[in-house]
Amino acid sequence: MNPTLRQLQAFVLSYRFGAFTRAAEQMFITQSAVSMLIQQLEEGLGTRLFDRTTRALQPTAAAAEILPAAEKILRDLEDLRAGARGVADRARGHLNFASTPSVAAAILPKLIAEYRIRYPGITVSMNDVAPDRLIAPVLTDEVEFSIGTLGRKPDDIAVQCLLRDFMSVICQSDSPMARKKRITWRDVVAVPCITVKTGQGIRNLVDETLGLLGLSLVPAFEVSYLSTALAMASAGLGVAVLPAALLDSFAYGNLVARKLEQPVVTRDIHLITQAERSLSPAAMAFVDLWHERIVSRAEAAKPFKL
């Protein structure tokens, strides 16, 4: 029979104090209970650990030999408990996740900066990946979760909406488009437009929406990166058709985002995890901060400031 931790604790304390009585006081049990634990340990090991007399408790040579190993087991257990408390209290840990480049550039930098201030003992690893690479690293445990927009959801994946975003026109704040009370998709096709190249998720959403209206888009510029579209819109080369949240962290003070209507088109940002897998305390802290800073900001329509 393998020794129990309770038996080892009784043994180490009895050895240190030279008495079952003192060991019992430390363990908050009776002296007879300590004696029973030592007896069970001796039976399990097949050797006597203490010579008992009416005056003293004398450790045997076998007791002296196994004492270091018993103390190490108890130290390791305490280290394990301390580590678990640190993880649970968000005092230590490792946050490892993936994100699409657009979210990684527009939303996450300031969020990660604040997270590191709040939880300095947690290391953060962010992997910016293509949208079609959001699921694979989650399933293979390369990352704990991914953040991005997901189309089809596999059965072994769980999805939570982190933010409901809207397809919008991003234009110069002093432009005629910005001054319109309402902006529709028909307005978009009437002005020079900047969008991403065919095949990307945002472009597919734009083309599908216009197709339902019997319209088609002939962009003034097609780009590969959202930051390029924003820079071009900032220079007055056209209006960018993008989700509104992607504007926030870029240093373009002359741009505004106006929601497109007729129809309103949403584009959700998802938290992607393994189905039936609990998030670590470090990950839960990050999701809580997202809701506190990103979702509340979106609902209040106020600038995101640290």
C-alpha cells in the first residue's frame, strides 16, 4: 500500500518533535489518531519507524533514511498548492492565444498593455494568424483560444460572441459622406471606394450584400491589408468599407466610422475555444477585461483610453 500524504505528515512531524502529542497538536487531531497513522505507514512500508518507550519516541535507522524523501514530497505538495493558488488568483500563469491580424492590430495592443499592468505575473503570447488558421491551433492545444470572425463552426469548437461589429463607411470627418444623416449601401457604389481584395471575408460580405441589392462594386482601390485601406481613406483617396471596430487603435484622427444601413450588416468577433473545455483563470481574466473595456466602450460609443 502506498503511503498517504496524511501518514507522511504525521511521520515528519513526529520525527521533528520526538512526540506524537506535538504532532497531533500541529495536525489538529488526537494523539491516538497520529499513532494509528504511523502504524499504518509502518505496515505499508514493512519496517518499524519509531521505537516507543514510556519516556521517549526514538526514530529508527529506517526513519532517518526515509525522512528526506518524505519531507521532499510534502514540500512539493506545498509548492503545488502555492502554484495553484497563484494561478487561481491570477498572480501567475501563461496566456497564449491567436487572433486575426485585423483584430490584433486594431483592438488588442492596448488591451494587452492594460492586462499586463493588472496581471504582471502572467506572461502573454499572441499569435496573429490568417482567418483560416483560427481553429487548428485551438484543436491542437497550440493556443488556448482564438479571436476573430468565424463562418462555419465545427462540432468540436465552441464559439462566444465577444463583440457585435457593423459594416461601416470609414471616411474623413469633414467629408460630405460623414455629414450625411444616414449612409446606405447604394451611397457606397456612388463614390470612390477602398476595400480589401476578393476572397477575403470582409470583401465576401460586401459583395454578397450588394448582390442582394442588385448592385456591384467597382473599387477605386483593392488592398490586402486593412491598415492600407485606412491610410488611403485618411489621405482622401476614397471611403473604406470595413467593420467599425477596426478603426479604433489606428492613429487617424481625421477618420470617422459611420454604420451602413439598408441593410445593417453585422460582423461578429468571436472567442473560439475547444468545446466543453474550461478557460484558465488567466484566460478568464482576459475575457473579463475585453468585456469591461471593449464591449462597454462600444455600447457607450466612447473612445478607448487606458
